[in-house]
Amino acid sequence: MNITSSGIGSGIDVKELVDKLIESESKEKIKKFDSDEASCLAKITAYGTLKSAMSEFADKLTQLESVNQFEMRQATAPNLNNVEIISATATAQATPGNYSIEVIQLALSQKSGSANFAQTYSTVGTGTLTFTIGLAQYSFDITTANQTLQGISNTINAASGSTGISSSLITSDAGTSIVFSSLTGTNNAFTVSVTNDGDSNNTDASGLSRLASNNLTLLQSPRDALVKIEGVSVTSDYNVIKNAINGVEIELVATNENSPITLSINVDVDRAKLAIKEFVDSYNNVFESVKKLTQYEQNKNAKSTTGILIGDSTLRGIEFQMRRIITEIVTSQPAGFTTLSQIGITSDQYTGNLIIDDSQLTEALNTNFDAVGQLFMDHTTGVVNNMESFLENYVEVNGILQTRTDGLSKSIEVITEQRINLERHLKSLEKRLITQFIAMDSIVARLRSLSEYLETQLENLPQPMMFRK
């Protein structure tokens, strides 16, 4: 009900009076609702920021576990007269050491070529073309749809991934020849036979039989790779030597007969240090987030800066657990490698962040690389494993941070319901006040009317002693 004029009887602005009473009734309550809601929203945002930092830390730990940098080995070999001889990679199974490498010969594939045809689209003939490699046979049906040189080459190449046989067309002044190639090594030597040739002769120099072995020229004989490792001869079908040195794969690039080079297998200190730095940086990111959300600072102007979650028990728990994990003593470790502080990783006394003493860390890695790796990566007692388990409790779908966020969201829902209830109350109060003030105004109007009537009557009464005038 809207009132736009003053009371008829009292002259009071009823609408203004009711509005002020409504405002007085609701002002502090609305202010508290706004404050409580803003606080909940701020805390939800704060928990989201913290969860993001902790999730990034958890992701980083997963990456460190999936590619354990402490299991990496560095394989290096010098060039010879600016020519790369080998390229090597090593796994954690490789034993650090130096190995003499002499590449005697590279593996070659068999190459057999046909006589020259007039052009790439010259018709060869129909039938079945069969390649035999050891006990395996690969047959290709050649029909009128693919009986040209180009068609036959395309058909063979379409299956090269499974057969190991490829084809190429070589064009010169004399014409075009089709060349068949196998994978490298003597075990991949092949022969070519033809059946169902259109002229009923599977070996003559006409029709498809022109591509049978007896009509092909051997352009390159297959050959195995031969390498001497520490003076011991090693052969391979391919230009890759696997596990001749345990955990090492050597790709052969060029020969260096009578001029051996040295392959060095070492632990990869640089990659391990990078992994440790990434761990420390991620830890510090989470720790900085916790500090900002729980800080209390007072500047020179006596103004204080208070973190959104200051005094929050959840954050106190996070800070305590993180400190505990990085200061734990792992008794199963060798002496001198039982804590992070012993390898050069300590907490700054002022900020709480982790700091790395590079020289001390380098010395520890060079002294006992595996012990440093176990301190971080052991699946039971390692710092990475313990920290990852701790983080999962907070960042998983139904984790602690999500539970706290859900609780705050419920609080906002309660505040919204309280706002609705207050609105209903205010509408009811407004209606009641208006009714009461209108009734009051009506009474005042009647009293005023009676007063005016009495005043008129009194004025009309004869004055005393009028007869003496």
C-alpha cells in the first residue's frame, strides 16, 4: 500500500514515517546479510586460489613420478672429424661408465631393380606378385586396375608398414625402372616370384614375370650392422644396437673402423637438479598462497592488511603438514642423506619458503646420486610420494577444500533464505503500520473535529456580565 500524502487528521507524512520505521527495522539486518555473504564469497574465492596452487603442485609431482629424472642417464659420444658416428640414449638400468665403440659397417637393405620401361604408366601385366622373406610371404594381386608400373608401386607401398617391402620408380634417359627395397639386414633378404601371369609363363621376360627375381638386377645386397663394443663384435639387422650395453640404445650413423670413440654413460645431474628446482618452486607457490590468505601486516600508517582466511584451521593444518613432510627424517636412507636439509634444501627462517644451496646440492648428487633420488622418489618414504598423498586429501573431488567450499555455499543459501524471510516480514510490518497510522489519523481527525465544534460552541456562549454593558 502506497501513501503519497500527509495524514488528513494529523498532518503527519505517514509514508515517510513508515519508510523510516521499515528502514530502522531492516538496515542492520541487511548490512549483516551483505557482510556475511561477502565474507563467504571471499572465502570461496580464497579456497579456490589455494586449491589451484595445490592442484598445480600435485600435477607437477605426478609429472616427476611419471618421468623420474633420477632414473635418467646421460649418454654422450664425440664426433669424429666433425662427423657424427653414433647417437645413444640410456635408461636407469644403464651402468655409468665409458665404452669403446667402433662401427665397422652399417646395415644395408636389399635393393633389386627391373629392366627399363618406356614410362611410369607403362603396362606391365596381370597376375600375383609374391615377396618371400625367410618363412614369410607377402602376395599382391595385380589386375587391369593396377597393372602399370605406378599402380604396382602404389599397391606395394600401401602395405609397406606391415610387409617391410617398399617400392620406388627411378627414371633415367633409358626409361623407368621399378626398384624393390626391404628392411636392413640379411634376415630381410627377399625373392620375388610371379604366378598367374597372363602369358602362362611366370618366369619369362614378358608380362608381370618381368618383375620376378630371375629378371631383376641386384642393386644392393642386404647386410647386417657390425659394431665392436669394448673389442667385442656385435651384429644387428638394423642400424640400432639395443641392450648390448644394458639399458643403452645406440643408433649407428656412420662408420669409424680403426678409429674407436668413447661412449660415456653418466647420471644426469642437470636434469635431476631441474626436477628438484621444480619441486621447490611448486612447494613455494603453495606456501605463498597460504601466507597471503592468513597474513596480518600493519604498515607505518597503522593500517593493517588481514588475509581472508586468517586463523582458519584448515590452512594451519596445510602449513603444518607441508613443513612436517619436508623436515621428516628418513631413517632408511644412508647417513648424510636422511633429510632435505642435508642435501642443501632448507626453509628460510623469515619467509618459510624452501631455498636451495646449489653447491651443497651438487656435491650431494655427485657423492651419492641414487641416495638423493631415493630421498625424493622412493614409493614408500620419498618426499614426492608423501607430499602427493597429502595433497590428494585436499584437492580431490570430495577433498577437504571442496568440503569447505560446499559448506560456504550452503551458508550463502541460508543467507538468501533469510533475506527472503526478512522481505516477507517487512512487507507484513509495513502493512500493519500503515493500517495503524491510518486508524490513528482517523481518530485524530475525529478529535480535531470535536475540538473545533466545542470551540465554536464556547465562542457562541453569552459572555458573563453581558447585561452590564
